[in-house]
Amino acid sequence: MTKRTIDDVLKELENKSRLSQADKPDESVPNTYDCPRCKDEFGFIERRGDMEVWVACACREWRRAQRLFKSSEITEEFKKLSFENFRTAGKHQSVKDACECAHEYVQAYPDVCGRRRNSIALLGNPGSGKTHLLTAAANDLMRRLHVPVLYFPFVEGFNDLKRDFTLLEDKLNRMKQIEVLFLDDLFKPAGGKPRATEWQIEQTYSIVNYRYLNHKPILLSSELEAEEIVRMDEALGTRLLEMCQDFLVVLKGNSFEINHRLEGMV
Ligand SMILES: [Zn+2]
């Protein structure tokens, strides 16, 4: 069987539902199934010769991806971000390098995910496409490799947790246990200065340290450069950089620096 993309499956389901509706128009029963083909039974009986066999429905793959997307907390808008709709034409070389690095990371993921250096960091320049590229990587991990990802924007994420402490323990646990954590805009600067409360650093450290010890990957974006992250908190910073050292691009003004080995940093 050839590998089909989710879009293929969706299109096929759509066509099938159109056909079956055309075959047996029945206005009295509104179609309330997510999958008209199997009527949400996850499969159907098919006649093969004299035998009736239970066939798993193609919607299973689509449902699995849907579940992953739903639990990822990646917004509808962000689900559309991909490598295909990321424009590098006319952009600075460092942007192209970041794009290539994120793309390579997804390709390498099955090999590196169990190692200590299993993570990716895109650092530097705000507005250079770091979040787009890492979201594209996250979407690909879920869609193609069925890897669960959890999105956590540093500022908004902690603000939500501060508003509702009942969420805290459960959320922190999920951030530790999820297969891939997407930590967006770490220490996002306010008024030109990197900002984090002691509580935020403490929580982030406990998550990162757990993931470091248990070889669980992180997708990291930050406007700060490596040295600045370490300056915010040395234990946290050095762990993050060690995890990301094989896939790390710094977008830096008009110059760029691609650094696969942060010798002396860790
Ligand atoms: Zn189905």
C-alpha cells in the first residue's frame, strides 16, 4: 500500500461521502458523522467472495492526526504554517539556513529523538520566521510521523497558568511528559530586556531538566542568543543548549552564524 497524506485521505473521504449521498439521498437523516464512510464505527463490513470481513476505515489515520492537533494546543491559524508556505526568496541567508535546519531536523527526528542532543533551537532576530519554521516542524512531526507535540508560548502560557492555578500541576506534568515540547519565545524581552520571573525560571527549569534527563526533545525559539539564555539561568541555559547543539541557528541582524557545535558553552 502506498503512503497517503492526510489530505489524500480527507479528499477520498469527501468524495466517498458525496458518492454515497448521491446513491441514497436521505434528507430525513442529517449527516452528523465525522466520517460518513464508516459512520464513526472506525471500520465497516465488506463482502469478499462469500466472506464478510471487517475492514478498518481510512479515517483512523485522519482521526489520529486530528487528536494530535487538538491536544497540541496549536491554533487553527498556526496549523496552516508549513515549509511549503515559508518564503525564503529574497531573504537573508540566515533565514534560509534556519529553514534548512528545521527541515533537516524533521528528517533526522526518528534517529535523534532518543538521544540527549535531540532538540532544535532557532535564536535571535524577532520577526525572522522562527515561530513559523518551528510550527512547520511541529505540524510535520504530527502529520507525517504521528508524534505528539505540545505548544507552549512562554509569556501567554505562564500568564494563563497564573490566572488558573488549578491547571498548573496538570499542565506542568504534560509539559514534562509530552513527546515533543515546543517552547516558543523563551524569555521574550519586554522593553529591550529579557524577562522572566523567578517562578517562571523555576518552573521552566523543572520541565527542561526532566526532559534533559529523560531524553525528550524540545523545539525552542527565543530572541535571546545562547550566551544571554545562559546568563538568565546557567543550569537551565546550559541544559537547553546541550540538547539543541546539533540543530541550532542564530539569526543575527544582517550577519548570521550557524553553529552546530557550541564548544565551550556546555
Ligand atoms: Zn471512517
